[in-house]
Amino acid sequence: MKYISTRGKSEKLTFEEVLLKGLAPDGGLYLPDITDEEYKKLVDIKALKNLSYSDLAFKVMQPFVKGSENISDEDLKKLCYDTYQNFNHKAVAPLKLLDTNLFGMELFHGPTLAFKDYALQLVGRLFDHVLKKRGENLTIVGATSGDTGSAAIYSVMGSKNAKIFMLHPYGKVSEVQRKQMTSVVADNVFNLAVDGNFDDCQAIVKALFNDHAFNEKMNLGAVNSINFARILAQVVYYFYAGLLVGGDMEEVSFSVPTGNFGNVLAGFIAMKMGLKVKTLIIASNPNDILPRFISSGKMEKKEVKASLSPSMDIQISSNFERLLFLALDKNSEKLCQMMEDFNKKGSYEVDKKTYENITNVFKAVALSDEGTLESIKKTYEETGEILDPHSAIAVFAARDEAKYTKTIAVLTAHGAKFEGAVKKAINKSPIFPSFLENIMKGEEKCERISNDAEMVKNYILKATK
């Protein structure tokens, strides 16, 4: 399988090349170069029922990885098995009934207690495997609003072939999220706290990738969801939950905490592959750029507001570009114009057909901090389950849909990662897993840095000498 850039000006690549490159040289994001009909033929849905999580991961990912020089079917199968056998629950992504027709899919049973582990534990192994085979080194640069950072660091710490530089907004991630990153003391791990917000961190990462001389010199790689390998690994849990709840015949809906749009996009790709999905609900906090777009067809940037769900404190959802490209029937020219408008004016509008292509599948709900606390409280009182604030928004957003359709709320983090919000809502702290307690007591290794791409670039050059 080959991959094309959403911007239409980069050459087609194999999965292995996309894995290592991340962002396309033309500034676009990679997607499979296949038609809707071809998507539907990638997997036999009936054959996916009742598989273990790692076997399902292999079956779902194999058609996308095919054609990679250094990843054979046997390699991929072993990497999937090695990744998921170390998770803390035998089901890997267990489902819990939260209300009539409303299920929660727990995606916090990996090493950093967040959904990012489900993709990044595998992507880290893929990086290592391919780099060893090719005899190459990689400089991974990423931005995190909270959970990507620790999941990415845990996936490559100790690697001989990869160094990782992770940017997070100074003072804008939870204490647990920060310490999960900064307590890792490894020669190949570098944490940078940027004086700015997540969108600033993401802009710096994109600037480094778009500096072609620096990119080539450092052999940059991406772990953010701009890397299609990450999206692909997330497609797996939509099949896992969808087939358990609805089988291969009944439609289900998903409610997904949404910041950078990678997670809910993975659900859309599962749907394109034939999973019976009725609706994908974008669950947002007061940073409601996506709900505003869904109600109006206009994407308009506003100031980022700090909230109790910091991983969604975002105004620029990078992965939305992939959906837009598909909704525009792969018209790169139109897409480039919209991206230019967004960068220059802070907004763009879509035509009626494109808007309908998106809203036929996607709904959106925004919830205030007060509503988030109320959702944590309600779920705890009714079920005894302690939700983190992001998951609480997904559960709230799922309740209406569950009146008509079996609906799965994607629970993206363990409540212990957001103790402050949980305590505020239910007046008690979530139980901390013992390994998390040790992290909270550990020393931290982190560099504070200005919101300046040149300074970050110089830091990386110095650290890799």
C-alpha cells in the first residue's frame, strides 16, 4: 500500500517510510492512496470477531503495512503480541456497562494509564525494529498537551537508535502528567517545557519538520498523531469494542474526547473499513472550535482557555486536515487554500457538499468545567466508576445518543492522572496505582525554554552532538 500527502505535492511512500517521516515534506499529512471501495475490502469483518486484542491488531494493521521492506507479516504479528501482552488487563481494552445502551471502553491499562499507550507502545517497537534493520538513527520530536508525552517517552526510553525531544506547555499539564514525563531519566530522553500553550508547542514541531535542511540532518521522526502509524494502531480498539457491542451487523456509535482529532479519526477509518458505525461524537470542553464547526461549517480560531480537561485545551486540531481532505474528495488544491486561509485569517468555511459529507457521520458536544464535574459525580454515584475529566465529557456527550443506539464512550485516562478534578467532583481521591506513587516521589529532569523554534532547534543540535 502507498500513502499520499493531503497537500498533494509529495511523492507516494510505503508505510515504513511514512512511519519514519511523520509529516510530509509539503506540510501535509499522509493517508492511504486507496478508494472507498478498496477500504471496504481490506478486512473480512466476520473473521475479526472473537480474536484476542493482539491478533485483531495484526489483522487490522496488516493490509496497511504491506509493502514495507523491513516489516514482514511475522514481524508485525510478533510486535503486536509483545506490545499488548504487557498491558495491565487481560482484555487490554475492557468494556463496562455505565447505563442502558451506554458502555465505557477503558483505554488506561497501559504503562502510562492513558489511551496513547495503545498506539505508542506499538509505534515505539516499530521504530526500533525498522531503525535496527536499516542501521539508522532517528530524532523524535513531539508536542504534548499531556498524555502523548509520557506514552511516547515510555515507548522509546533506552532505545539505542532513537532520541526523543518532547515539548509540553509550561504549567499547563497536570502534575501527574508532567512527572510521568520528567521523572524518566534516560540518555535518549529530553523534556522541554515551553513558555506557551499546546498550539505553540505544535507550531514549533511543525516548523522543525518544515525546515528541510534541519529535518534531513537530524532525521526527524514524529510520534504525534500527525504520524499515520499512530492513527492506524488506534483503529484497532474501535473494531474491538464495536464488534463486542454490536457484532458485525448492528450499528454502534462512539463518543470520543477530542483535542487533536486523531482518536476520533481512527474511528472514522474503522467505519470506512466496514465497521458498523452510526455516529462519531466529538466530545469537547470549552475550547469548542470543532462543535462550532459542526454547527456552522466555519472553522474559526479563538483564544485557548485553560480547563479541567487540559489534553483538549486546543484550537488547532491537526488531524482534522485528514478528514477535510477526504470530505473534499481528495481535492488538495482546495485543501491548501483552506489551510492558507486558516493560517492567515484564523478561519475558513466549507461548501454545502463538504459540510454534509462530514456532518452525516459526526456530531459534536461541548461541555463546561461545571458540567464536567457534574458528569464525574453522576457516573460515580450511579456506577461507582471514577472518570477522569476527559472521559466524563465523552460519557456526558454519549447519553443522548444512547437513547437510540448502543453507544461506546471512549475512556481515555485513569482518574488518578487528574486527582484535582476528581477530588473536586466527588470529594475523594482516586486510588493511585503503586507505580504511579513512586513516580510522584521521583526527581525530575526538564528544561524550560522560550516559545521559539530557533531556540528549540539549537537545543536539539547541542544535545545530539
